[in-house]
Amino acid sequence: MFDILIKNGTVYDGKNAPFHGDVAVSGGKIAAVGNIRAEARQTIDASGMCVAPGFIDIHRHGDMAIFSDGFGAAELMQGLTSIVNGNCGMGPSPARADDHALERYLKPVLGKRAQGVDTSSLESYLKDLERAGAPLNVGMLAGCGTIWANVLGYGGRRPEKADVTKFHSMLERELSAGALGVSLGLGYAPECFLTTNDLIEGLAPLRNGDIPITFHMRQEGDGVCAAIEEVIAVSKALNAPVHISHLKAMGKRNWNKRIPEGLDIIKKAADEGVDITFDAYPYTAGSTQLMHLLPPDFIEGGTDRTVSRLKDRELRRELDERIKNGGDFDNIAGMVGWDNILISVVNTEANRPFEGMTLVRAAELRNETPLDCLCDILIEENCAVTMIDFITCDEDIVRILNTPGASVISDSIYPMGGRPHPRLCGSFPRVIQRYVNEQGSMTLQRAIEIMTSAPAAALRLKEKGSIAVGMDGDITVFDSKKIRENGSYAEPDKLASGMEYVLLGGRAKIWKGRIAGDVKGAVIRR
């Protein structure tokens, strides 16, 4: 007798054409697929519905939020059964409890350090996560930016031989804890100060291996194609798999130009044998630290030195000129304009009224220029501010996601207050609702593939992402026409709807459209 039998559904196995059939689960695994004539303790009638693998988000920033009460609803209601944190080089470990400079830098993205969680190593972090129990499966990447910060701080100092040796030791310790791969954040300190050769030397322990290296690239606007070439150069030098995070081309002048060119570069490299994959989120707006608008030399040395520079009127005039006319950094404000940048989360009550406003509108109310508004809010908030920036176009998103090697992600951060990005609650339903049902720019089979088997393959999650005998019993059942992203930029925290059943390891997490039971997920270790 099976534990659960899903009858009469249209089965999307994660890659191949759909077929009408049944899926049975026992002992946490998929036990049978096809025309099943057997009894089960529970039966789901999936007539008129899709049966698919549990969705996988390999790029979230829930590193600290995962320990908070209520975590999981936003993920499960959109069909997610597995997530991966530790992205963009920003891992929660290794970080001592008294390393306040590191905590201040990471907080806008990773959240406030959860009480009682030991972040001194990935092993201790994962043990605390296992004790706490997460409501879905969770894997981690080793954040190279956090490791380099332990070695170099946030200055612009180039690593010496002893630094590289120390980095290797710390990296290998994080990998031995079961990290699924490593992540780089080349848009953030201290990795933005490292050369390509520095990256290759640091990642030498991964040479000729199968551990994925994920890249928040050095540039994602005018210089995105050069940044792709850098990723490929690292892969060739190390003979290691690489994965580009949140591929995009920022700025209207780059839309429908840089991405076709970049995808051609990726295809050529793949044809030459480079193991390269990539992902994108299904929104034209991103979200990250507000100080990501600054050039790398302005953030050198951490938040205290950044604040000191922003107070310097001469440096502020230089910054104004560079944003208006410069191309020497990934100049988001210059490429998209101040009116496309929203202040999403602040920490002081004095600045709370500006949450949800563009920098243009906030500057008007403060009787400042947008540049001065940016600088002064960063000073007042000690740089702990996040933004939502409208940066890319829908055509490029569809182009990326329809290309072999792509996965869909959310890139979600979990602010404590303010306005989150709607992708936190809606990324995966949005792909089906917008691109499959509304635009017809993607098939349902493709949409399910980029949410299941593709991300599983990118991060080597060998027992996930597919409906097949022996695979983990992470399964979604839904009517594709009823899937809804209910949030918006104005009301971003509305949960998605349309998931009728979600099984986690063969046990119910959503049953008849509602979250059911207290089943815990597993920590996924390499």
C-alpha cells in the first residue's frame, strides 16, 4: 500500500512532454509512475490538474529569516519545496558574534542575525538550522565575499600569499560542512576589489571538480558581456562548472541588445565544453542595498568609511559627476535614472515616510537633489537601506528563460519592515500566470522545467526536480489556469494562490489549498 496516490493528473516530469497518469509516494520517495492500480492511505484526485516536481528556488537570501516565526508560507504557497541561501557571496558564515562591521554590511540583505544561531562556521549554522527545523528543504552556498571579508576586511587591499592560504582553509572548511557550491558577489565589497586572477587563485581548491561556482557578476549593465567573459575565463582556468546569477542587462540603452549578445557568448562557450548555466528573476525590477548605487571605491573599508566619504562635500561633487557622466563602474542610477529607484526599507522612524518613494520624490520632500538625498539617507541610516530598482525589460527576461541552461529564481530578501519586493511571494506563480497564460511567450512544459529540473541540475541536486521512481517525494498539484501572483509593488506581501497540494518528502504541506501540518524539511548537503 502506498502512502499517497495522485490519480488522473497531467504529469510534467520536469523535462519531457506531459502525459496523463498517476504518481505514488511511499517512504518519502516517488514509488511508482504511470497507470497505477493499487491502494493508498490517502488519494488525491488530480483530474484537470498538473502534477509536477516541487519547485526549487536556488537564489534566495533567507539566511536569517528562516529562523523566524511564520517562515515558509510565502514559499510553500507558490509551490516551493526547496530553497538555497548563501547567494551573491553573502553567506551568514563564517562570522563571529562580535564582528559588528561584517554584520552591518550583511544585514540589509541577509537580515539581522537570529538570536542563538552560531554563525562562526557553516557547520555550526547548519546544525542550528537542523535543530530549529525549517518548513521546507534548505541548502546553502559558501559565500566567498564573507570569507574574503574575514581575510581582507572591506578595504581594497589585494590578497597576498598568506591571505590566499587562509582563504583556502576557510573555504574548504565551509565546503566540508556540505555547501552545495560557492557564491561570489563581484558587485560587493570586498570581492569587487579582486582581479580575475585573484578569483582564480582563491578558488583553486575547486579545480577539476564538480562544485558549482555561482556569480553575481562584476557588471550587469553596459559591461555585462565583458562580465560574462570573466565568468567563462574562471571556468576555463579551473575546469569547473559556473552559474551566472540573475542575468540581466540594466538600462534602457542596453535592452534587447546586450542579452542577445551575452547569450551568444554563453552558447559559444557551452559548445566549446564550458559547463555554464544561468538564471533570472521574472520582474523588471531588482532589489538590493541602496549603497549599491555607489562606485566600489566609495564603499571601500566598510560602512563607517562609506559614511565618512559621503559627508565629504568635495567627494560628493565627484560622485555626482561620475553618476551623470561616468562609465567606470556599474552605474545603476546613471543607467536607469533616479525616478526608477525606490527606497524600500529603512531603520529610523524619521525616514519611515520615504519607504516606497522614488529618490526623486523623497528628494522633493526633503528639499534636496536626488544625489544629496541618496547620500544623506545612507548617512542617516548608516547604509542599512534597501532599494527596489526598475532596471530591465520583459523581452530580455523571456529571452533568457527560454534559452537552454536557464532557471528561474526569486533573489528574495526578507526585510524586517518596510516594503519587500513582490518577488518574495510571487516569483514562481508569476512565470506561469504572466508568461504562459497571459503572454503565451513560454510553454507550461518550459515553465515547469526552469522551476524544477533545471535548477536541480545547476546545483547538482540529484534526487530533486523530477517525477521519476526513486526521486524525493516533493510534488506539486495545481490547475495552471488558477495560479496567481496576488502581490504588487504597492501591496507586495500578499501570498500567492492556486496550489492545491504540495508534498514535501511525501508528506502534505499544502492540502486542498491550505497549509497543513508541521512537516519539517531537510537540510540539503552536498
